Amino acid sequence: MRIASVSHAVFAAILTAIGIVGLVKGGFAPIWDGAPKALPGREALAYLCTLVSLACGIGLLWRRSAVPAVRLLLAYLLIWIVLVKGRFIVLQPTVEVSYESTGETAVIVAGTWVLYAWLANEWDKQHLPFATGDRGVRIARIVYALALIAFGLSHFAYPDNTASLVPGWLPWHAAWVYFTGSAYLAAAAGILFGVVPRLAALLSTLQMGGFTLLIWLPLVAAGHFDADTLGECGVSLMLTASGWLLADSYRDTPWLAVGKR
């Protein structure tokens, strides 16, 4: 069984930290948003999401428990994206933020799916062959690229909201909004059509990491411990870790490869 290296460890550590934050703060841990407020048993569901994050994060750090942990996490994320996040798209199919919100979960699904494809044992390969090995990684890459399209379009749909997040010391806020939005769309195209996909995956991950370093971590460091800021920081960290796993799936691909999907 393969333990996936640094990107695997970072992903597991951040997932564990998110579970701890959810346990300490109460309510839904970062990455598990979107459940209707009127949903019966919502508080119990919040603790279940927190426990899944914590158990799977810790489980991924140990060789013997990594396979059941990633199997549970992927299944739970797929259920969440279909029943919770997908609900927004069904209810508001013409509102772009519905796709952006779903895209956040989709990036985490993609990273988790890469891990599952790598760590799958003989049972998984026999019973779920489409989700393991190269085929599983390919599905993960498609899911990731679709999420990047949602991210890119959100920059164009909500330029003012996005510009307000650009650090004040950077000039040309609007230009950065359109540049980063275009970069997401270009990365998605590169991954979907196999045009320098390794570079596309890496640069998109660096961009998400840049948002974490330039926007969310400075706010937390400045003492903004409100639920919204901590939640956004946690999600941004998780997106970056997931993107890193996706980029790592191209480790054997030449940087300037064309036609490699």
C-alpha cells in the first residue's frame, strides 16, 4: 500500500485540525457548510461532520487505517456534495455562487479521490475498479477542473466582492480579480485537454495557497477569530492541500507534456 508522501501528510494534518476546530467551537467544522438551518437533527449532523473530519484526518496519518479512512471520507464527501451542495444548484441554477460553493467541496473530493486511487487495496480494486488506479485519478482530475471553472467564473460574476478581498497594499485590485479568474479557467482547460496539465495543476494550487497566505492567514494573525474568518481560512487551507494532492498526481508527467490527461 502506498502512503502518498508530503502532500498526503499535509492533507491529513489540515483535516485533523479542521476537526479539532469544529469540536472546540461547536457547530459545523469548516468545509461542512450548506446544511439547511431548519433541517431536523442539524446539531447532531454538525458533530457527525466534525467527527468524520477528525477520525479520517487521524486515520490518514497511519498506514493501517489509511484505506478505511480515505474510503469513508470520499463516500461522505460525495454524499455531501450531492445532497447538500447540489441542492443549491437545483434551487438556483442561474446563480453562479451555487457552483462556486459546490466547487469548494469538489476540490476536496478531487484531492480525496486521488488519495483513494493511490491507497486502494485489493478489495477496492476488485469491487470499485473505476474509482482506483489511473481511472480513479482521471476522474479526480476532471472533478478538480470543473471546480476551477466555477472558481474562475465567480471572479467575473462577483468582481466587486472578490476585489474587496485583495490586500490593500496591492495595486490594481480589479486587474488581480480578472487575472486570477482567467488563471483558474486556463488551468481548468489545461487539465481537461491535457495541455501542460502538471503545470496547470501546480499553478492553480499555488494560486489557492496565495489566497491563504495573503488574505486569510493575515486576518487570523491579526486577531480575527470570528467563525466566518476561521471558516474561510480552514476552507482555503483545505483547498490548497487538496490541490497539492491533485498536482502530485502528475509527478511522473513532464512539465510541458501535451495530450496527457
